[in-house]
Amino acid sequence: MNKLAKEIATWREKKGFITTWDNMLEKLMLVVTEVSEAAQCFRNDDRKGFNEEIADIFIRLFDICGTLDIDIKKEIEKKMEKNKKRPYRHGKKMGDVVQ
Ligand SMILES: [Mg+2]
């Protein structure tokens, strides 16, 4: 996973695009853009396009991880351990408003 993140960051750099901590807000908004494109494909019942946009989301996230040296595998494992300790439905009952 980390190797893929590094490969994507290298590929992005070779294409002339810049990712740094200083332009992170823009990079995060580009992730949101890809999520929005996936939503549009979903609305259009375009499964092929949807799958491609999901890939775009991960490509943009992996670029951030590869650039900022985020060990995303370790971070996901750590967060999942935290998540596993949370109660069923995070302690909410059926019918409660879940946000
Ligand atoms: Mg896209």
C-alpha cells in the first residue's frame, strides 16, 4: 500500500503537478471533487464510471500519503483498532438519528 502511494506521488510529480503541505486544502478539495463525480455516476447508474471515480479518490489520497510520508497501512490499522472498540452502532439505538 505504501509502495503504491510512493509510485503515485512519483507519477504525479513526473506529470508536472505539485502536492505539498502548503497546497493541501486544494488537494483535499480535489478528493471531494472525485467523490462528487462518483456520486454523479451513481445517479446516472453508470457502474463503470463509478468504479473509475472510486479509483480516482484513492489515487488522490495515495498521492497525499506518498508525498507526506504517511504510513497509511499503519494508520488504517491503528484507526481500525480504535474503531473496533466502539460499541455497536456507536451506542445508538435503532431509530435514533445517526449522523
Ligand atoms: Mg475523476
